[in-house]
Amino acid sequence: MVLISGVFDALGPWYDNTQTSRGVNYKRIGGRPTERSNCSIDLNNMASSILGRKVLPAAAAAFTANFTCGGGVSSMRDDKSDGIWANVGTTTRTLCEAGRSEKVKSVIGKINPGASNNLFLIKESGIRETVLRKRMTSIGRFSLKSESIDNPSIPTFFLALAGRKNNSQDHNTGPSSVYSAMSCGNNKFTVSDFESAWMAKGMPTRHPRFHSTVSAHDDRYFEEIHHTTADEQNTRIKAELDRHAAETMHFSVYRDDLRYRLEHMLISPIEVSDKLWEVKISNGPLGSSGAISRAKVDAIVQKIKNDERQLLENTKRNEENQSRRFGVGELWSEAARKAEFTPTESVLLFRTHHALADGASIIAALTDLCDEAEEIRAEIKKVLRKWKQRGKRGTFMRRLLTRLVRYTKMWIWLIFGTMRAFLYQMYLQITTRGNPFDAVKEDAERKGLLVTGRSVSWCDAAPLEEAKQIAQTIGKAKGVNITVNDLFVSCITSAIVRQLNEHEEFMAPMSAHEHRPATRHINVVIPVHLRGGVVLPGESVGNRIGAFVTRCPGEMKHSDFGEEATQSTERLLRVSRSLCYSKNSPAPLISHYLAKFCSDYLPDTWTQSLFKRANANACVVVSNNRGYHKKLHIGGMAIESAHAFLPLPPGIPVGVVVQSYAGELSLSVTAEKWAVPDPDTFLLWVMEEYERLRNDAAKLKKRKN
């Protein structure tokens, strides 16, 4: 007893000096030390407890030294050393917070999960690691503060892959080579393929935020673990990817299974202290899930058949020159390979928390996984070089005067545009007393028919060039600059009016000659990516997004438009003028910095209230995402389809994404089930309005000729 007491008395000054000099204490949570408040340890009681269990004094001393230095229960087994300190390993652990680093000594070791109740059955890990604590962006923290239980801030999207993988090789020369090369077994995109592509493309280095978590002790920071050696770091990242990526059952019921999973993922929370994103990967017959439209599936199958026919003709021509005799059972194996042949698809279902990055940045960053990543980065660098060279033309005085004029215009635009944006926002707040869908929700609650949750749908809308031609034709005829975004915002507002009219008919049935307009105006929220939806080379993902609210026409009377214009054309012209007024103002920048201010200085309840009121009772949010103009590939497999789904902000019941990719426009809708009970019909209404505008453009073009 005297010996053990002497050991603990000797450790007491060392413990006090360590705490005084370091000024920080660490505890072990989940196998790694984290910062906590200082605590006191009763060393004498611990010594008595250890003595009562008849443990050697050396082990007691090692345990006490390890626990008091902040390392928790650590490794105390060393077969090569007999000294009292031989069982205690030390390492240097760095905690980087807001540009500062502080080195503290901690004891290496992890608790063996199978023997957590026995303090002396401990497994030594010997891994040296550094925890980097980085400040979260204000917009990312704003998403944490402004989300609610019913409206989690979780963007969701899926990628549908099809085709032949790069590693699919077949050395046969007969017709069976086609079937084996394109069979399900050879062309499935699995979790291991995803992890291999992730590591090969250097995603942990390019976008380290994907491997961060929100600090459990201070949600203003991300935490990221680094190891001292490259092998240890790669091993940790691969192990971490297993938590993010998982394989799941493929979708058996066309569209409905995929729809159900999307609806579930949009409202299920993510534990941000554990992970910020996840991907579910499934494989099955081509076209079985509905992720790829039937038209695209038919085109893929036809291309495969053409390739087969060409290969069979070449094989037959070769066999005519050299006769081939089938062996015993070879004909049956040939028939079996043909029967087993089925084109496959792989669906990658992603969801991320907005604290990691905005949806546009996530999709842009994931292009670094594609085989064409270097080509995309080269194009971005080329555009940047042209932009920089444009500012270097002319003499020094000319460049100086040009820069002064540009800055003067910018400040004038910023000052007066800010005043105009605030006045317009106040006007919308005052004149829009309520959301048009509020009456629908109240009626459903009163009748006990309120259905919670999300309803989603998606479709391929039209070729991008066709939509551009429609916008340009109508714009030139009316003297207005109309964009593709204006075109589809007009179609979406028309569908909103039809949805409200349906609800009005259900709430208060009217006679055939009676009609009450749903609403004269509709407020629409338009998110704007401040970088144009591009992640610049050398930059990582982030939250570079703003938004503005604009007023669009709702129900229109016949007297609202003249004889020369149809109702659809007149709606498009009004929508274009309204969007142009708001897009040319600094409203997106103002909203971005106001969100940062709310995140940094206001309580959570205030932030949630302001975020809900700032939408000016808008009933729909429309996001326009510009994808790559060519088809991209991951591991050789083509991305045939990509659809994103908005997380609904509090108070807004409908969200629509208009996305372009590989020359095609697609639509996806996310809505409250009580607001849009049938999302497929809603998208059908959008496309019907598009057809009317296409007919109007054709008439205008014919009249001009």
C-alpha cells in the first residue's frame, strides 16, 4: 500500500503541472479525445480500487497516468518493456481551430468494444491522428438554424447510369462476346466502384469537406480527422466511405418504389455529427426503376441491338471464311448466354445536408468523379483566362479609366439597387396577406383529411434547343428578352393556378356557370447560385447561394390580354418582365449576407421566424440548374439521367427544379402532399402550358415568314 501510495503521490505534481502548462483537458468520445471542461480525479480512491482488484502496481500507475493526462482508458499492454512507463505510449495530437493550433500530449489507444467493462482488456491501436476544426460557412449554419422537424434542409438527387464499364473485358471472338460484355454481372456500378472512383479522382483532397462532420460540441465548426501517414489516412477514408455509401435493393415497382424512397429521404433527418451525406446504390434491369425515361430506354436498347447486329454480321463473315464446329454443349451455353443477357441500370441516390454545401455546388463537385473531369476543368480555366485577358487590353490609362467606370457603376447599382430591392420586398410583404395554399391546409385540417409528407415526381420535358427557340421567337415578336428560365416559370405558375382551382372546387363545389378566380398574383422564390452553379478549380464545395422573391400573374381574365396575344403568351411576357426586374437587382447578394448575419448573431427562434416571413407568402420555389452540355460518364458508364429535388423551405408548399443536361431539359417537383396530392398530374399541367407556348411560337414564326 505504501508503494502504490508513493507512486500516486509522485504522479500528483506531474498531473498538476501538465494541466497548468497545457490549459486544456480532453476526454475520449467514440475512440478519440475531444475538448471538455477540466475535471478532478480522486487518485487515492482510484488507487484503492485498483489495489482491491489485486492489480500490479505498475499497471495501476500506468492506468492513473494515462487517465489523468486526458487520454481516457488507454493501452497498457507491452510485451517488450518491463518499466513502469513502458506501457504508456504518447503521441502529439493537434487541434486546429480558427487558424490556431494547440499541441497536447495524449495516450494512444482504443477501448476494445468486447471488453468495455474490464479496464485492463485493452487493444492498442497506435494510430496518430490530427483533428482539424474548421469554421462552418455562415450559410451552412443558417441551414442548421432555420430548418425544422417538418422541413429538414436536405437536398436529394439521383443519377441513373447505364452502359459498359471500363473494366468490362471479354476476349471471346464469337457472338457471345456481346452478351458477356453487356450482361448484368459485368456492368453493375457497385459500392466498391464508387469508392475506387472516389479515391482515384482525388475527391478527399479536392473536396475535404465531404469527410467532415459538424462538431458535437460547437455547431459553428466542422471537424475533420487526419493521420500522420498517407497509408493510415487512406485506410481511414476508405473505412469512412463505407458509412456513406451502401448498396440497397433495386426498385421493383416502376417509379413508385423510387418515388417512395425519395419522399422518405427528403423528410428523414441526418445526424450531422456523424455524417453529412450518403448515397444508396442499386442495380437492376434497364428501365425497371423509372429513373430513366421510356424514350431513353428505347433508344439505348435500339443502340444495343444495332451493335449486336453489326457484330453478328462481322462474325458470320469471319465464319464463312473459316468454318466453325460447335462442340458438345456449346450450342446450349451459347443459348444460355443470350437468354441471360439483359441491359442493366445503376441508380445512385444521393442526399446531403445543406450545412455541407448547396445543391448546385454538390452536383458541380460530383462532376469531378466523372471521366470527363479534366476536360471540364480545362474549359473553366479557359473561360477564366479569357476573362482575365479581356481586362488587360489597351493602354494603362485606358485600363485604369475602364476600371474606375466599372467600379463606379457597380457602387451605384449596389446602393440604389439595394434600396429598390428592400422597397420591393416591403411591397410584397404588405400586399400579400397570406399564402394561397393556407386555405387548402385549413380546410383539410377541419375535415380531418390533412396528409403529411412529401409528394415527388420527375420527367424529361423537352430538348434544350427547342425551348430556346420558343423563347427567342416569342421574345423577338414582342420585343422582350425571354430566357428558358422565364419560359418554365410561366408554365409552373399556370400549373399552380390549376392546382388551386382544383382545391377550390373540392372545398366549395360550384355550378357549371360559376367560377371564382383562385388568386390574381403568385409570389415565386428564385434561388440564385452566386457562382453560376460552378465550382472553380482549386475551390471546394460551399454555400454560395442567394434568392429573391418576385410576383407573377395568377388567374388571368380574358380582358387582361388583347386579341393579338393568347393567355399563355401574355403570362410569359409578364413573368419575364417581373423576373428581369428582380434579377437585375442585388437582391440575391442581399439575401446571402442577411442570412449570414442571422446565422452569426440571432437566436435560432428568430432566425426560423425571419426565414419563414422573408418569402413574402410565396407558394412555390423554382430552381434552375444548368448541367453539362454533353453526356458524362463514371467508370465508363454513361449518366443517362439526373434529377434533383428541393428541400421545401418552411412556409412554401411546392418546389420545382428545372435542369438541363446533355441537351435535354428535365423537371422535378417536390411538394406537400396536402398541396399537390398528384404530382404527376401537376407536371402534366406544366407540359400542357409548354405545348401551348410552342404552338404560339409556331404561329408567330409562320406569320413572320
